[in-house]
Amino acid sequence: MSVRVRFAPSPTGLLHIGALRTVVFNDFFAKGKGGSLLLRIEDTDRTRYNPDSEQEFVDTLKWAGIEFDEGPHLGGKDAPYRQSERKEAGIYAEKIADLIEKGAVYKAFDTSEELDEMREFQRINKMPTGYFGGDWRDASPEKVAEAKAAGRPYVIRLKIPRDVKITGEDAIRGKLEWDSNTIDDPVLLKADGMPTYHFAAMVDDHLMGITHVFRGEEWISSYPKHIVLFQAFGWAMPVFVHCPVIVGTDGKKLSKRHGATRVLDYASQGYLPQPLRNFIALIGWNPGDEREAMSDCDLAQAFEIRGIQPSPGRFDLDKLKWMNGLAIRAMSVDELFDTLREYLASEITSEYWNTLEKDDELKIDPAHFVPGMTLLKEALERDPDYVRTVLPLEQERVSTLADFGPACEFFFVEEVVFDQKSVEKAFGTDHVRGLFEFLLAVDSDGFTAADWDKAVHDWAAEQGIEKMGPVVMPIRVAMTGKLSGPGLFDLMAVLGPGRVRARVSRAMEHLR
RNA sequence: GCUCCGGUCGUCUAGCGGUUAGGAUGCCGCCCUUUCACGGCGGAGGUCGCGGGUUCGAAUCCCGUCCGGAGUACCA
């Protein structure tokens, strides 16, 4: 049987990083096994429904490079893929009828006040809380008929068998076991006629022929209910894979405190989808050897459920940065150019940076990034050839696309901003004035980096200067305003004679 | 409270009865170099949560214990 997996989010809000990891597992698994991946929208809760959410999912997944074979936006042989539409199609009603006929479920007419009271009583008496039959599991047919005739709203609950062991397999942890008396009777169909997750997800997984269910480990507690349901139907179970959660650096569930939790924020911060996929897959999974930075193809090929581990993993931004930098360095100039242009032109990017407030906890200050990014964006349109020569010089010293902003800033500004400390450090030596005069005088039209290298070295030799530091540093500060950056002669060649002269002239004003 | 799931360098992880407990990231140092970075090399960092047992031998098996997390909804 060929592999068939699904990502089944509930459209209540944003797509966060933990959910993406589940998708990534699904995706690599499907690809590696030649199976298919589908998107299913679990919109059975009308009160939490968020109309923008589905679009957020589709946009995010598209950015992240996840390709679905079937889904509400694509169609497919198991359409519809929204549970609200499946409900309208009568799919769940039909399956509930099956269970009623089998006597596996019952109608319960409790009001929410009655249920609250029941739980309160259970808590006070230190009993396990939950609906273990209540007044309705064993109610007489007459009592039920009467309640129904009175038009009282009801739910349909699953009868969990009593006094037995419920056992199940988890593909990561192995055999799991519960005392059935600790499992309460879950609602399958709500009073409004909508199915619950427990019901709709299992029915759909079966109907859609899902072979492997990847879901968060928070589902382990309700797994026995799902097992009983499958047994009630007499259906074969798919393989259940309860994936460990991703937590923040403090061990708590990932939240805003730990930086971005919305996947699109990573896009906005200049992370690339491939290293993100790669990095995130490595939280809780490993290929069985010591590879880390891998291609999607290798990732898919290496992906096995047995490589997933049961303990939760933390999200280490430093390691993501490293991996992202690796990917940036691996790009060709054209690739980098196109990626950067798309990134800077994206509305998502500008919206993110324009609304971001300086946040010391996140350690991201828009004032550090935005001016350079704006200059870069303009230059990309106005002077693409110049930008193409600039990019390779900074490519190996950034870790995100956003880093190109501050890194490239000095290439595009009219007037370099001099860092006072750097000026003091570099401009103090006696030979600096002479050096600058030489730079203004030399005929540097068409100079390559090698030409600059030779010219400056020759000048230094004439002056009897052996160490290049005191020669290079003043020029560097004149060109860039600071002491660090790309190779000086490379950068001078890129700037070109006009900019070099203008910057030297301005720097001379600082010599006193 | 009850039920369940976890626990190896700061972090991500390898390990499945015998290893000097391996790799990666981050940190530090050296090399390269005009600087920063990249790259290369090296270093520090782990009493394998803790306590018992089983065994010639335990991170690995068993029991207990502690800590962390999840669930305990007509949410998913």
C-alpha cells in the first residue's frame, strides 16, 4: 500500500513553527516513500473559526516550499477537504448512523451547567474528571425518547468499554496501554450537529486512506478514544506517529517570548525556506548518520520514522542562523540577486519591518536593518549591475537576507557615516594625509582589485612602510566609515573611481 | 487531584550490556588575512536527572524516586 499522509490544521489563527515541523515530517516522509500529501481543513469549531486562517496556511506553506498533492485549494479524489463541507455532504451523519446501529454510541442530554456541576463535584471529591456514563449511557429507551420528544438538545458520545485494557502502538514509543476505566466517553457529535475532532479526524483519515498519522504528542492522551472508535467501526488503524513538541529556550511551549513563532515572521526576517525545513526537521529527528546540512532530496531519502525521538526539542536560533548562512553562501550571484529582490519587494517583509518595534528581548532592532534594506531595495531597481558586484562581497559575512541591509549600506549611501572610534583609530598616523593625496591623484579609471592592490602597495613601498595595516585601515574607514568589512581592494574596485575620490575628499576633512 | 509522555555537554543530537560517551551549534584559542567574516585546525564543556538492584561489566535492562511537559471541553 502506498503512503498517504495529511496535514490537518484547524483554521483558528497563524501557522506556527511547531505545526510546520509536522508538515515537514509529512512532506519528507511522503516524498521519500513516493507517497502523497494532502491538506485537510478541520473547521468543525464555529466559535474559533478564523476566516483569514486558511489563506495564511496556504501562503505560508507555499513560502515554505511544501507541495500538496490534494487539498481544498487543489481538489482531489477525496474532495471536499474542508470538514464543514464534508459535514454538509452528510458524511459524518452517515457514519454516526452506523455507530448508533452498532450500539457503540449514545445520546446524552446533559446541559453545560449540569456538566460543570458534575466536574466540580468530581474535583472536590478528588475523582478523575470526565463523563464516565453520567445519566445517559445506560438510560432507558423511554427516558431517551421522552427527552428527545421534549426537543432537548443532545450530543452523541462514544461508549468506552469498561474494565478492559486499551492498547495501542505509537510508531516512536512502541506499545502504549491504558486502563479503560480512566478514559471518559468523548463527544463525537456536538449539539449543533458538527462532529468533534475525535470523530471527524478519524473518519476522514479512514475515508481518505491515510496510512500514517503524524500529529503532536499532545494527542497521546486522547489516543485511546481514537483506538476505541476505530475498533467500533471495525476499521484497520493507520500508523500513529506522535511527534515530540518544539519548546522555547526555557523549556516551555514556544511563544512570542522566544522570537518568532509565526512561520511567516521567519520569512520576514530573511530566513530561507530550505534551511528552515532542514533545521526544523533536525529537531526531534536525525538521519541516522552525522549529516546535518542536507538537500531536500537527501532529507526525503533519509527520512524514517525510527529516526524520530520521543523527547521534546528546543528551538536554537543560533543554529538556524548558521544553517541559513550556509545556504546563502551556497547561492550563485543570480540566485542571490533574485532571492533578495523578491524578499525586499514582498509586502510581508515590509509590513513586518514597518510594524516591528524595537524589542530588546527579541534582539532585533528595526533601526539597524531598515535603512540599509531600503537603500538596497532602491539600488536593486536603479542600478542592478552595481548590486550584482556588491553582493558577492557580503555574501560570506551574513546569515540572513535582512543582514544584507546593514552589511551593504555603505555601498549605496551618498555620504558615508563615519564611526567616531574608527576615525580616531585609523586617521591618527602622519602618513594618512599623503596617502589620501595619492589616492586623489592616481589615475584609477578601470582599476580592478588587483590594480588597487598594486598601486597602494607600491605607494607604501615608496614611503618605506612595511605593515599594510596602517595603510589599509585609513582607506577602509574613508570608504566605509568603519573598521570591518570586505577586502579593501575588492570593495574599492566595486565602488569605482568616482566614489573612491569623493569619499577620500570627505575623509580628508576629518584630518584637521 | 487523576491519566499519560519525557529526562545524554548551554542547545540539537549519536549511542540500544564492554566506546578515552561520538558529531553539530554556540563559546574560547591558533592559522589564513589589511579588518570583520568565511574556511582550516585545536580547546574547554557531560558524575548520561537521582537512588537502589540485575550483571564480571550499565547511559544502555528492572524497580523506586525527583524534575519537566501534555491531557483532563459540545477546542483542536
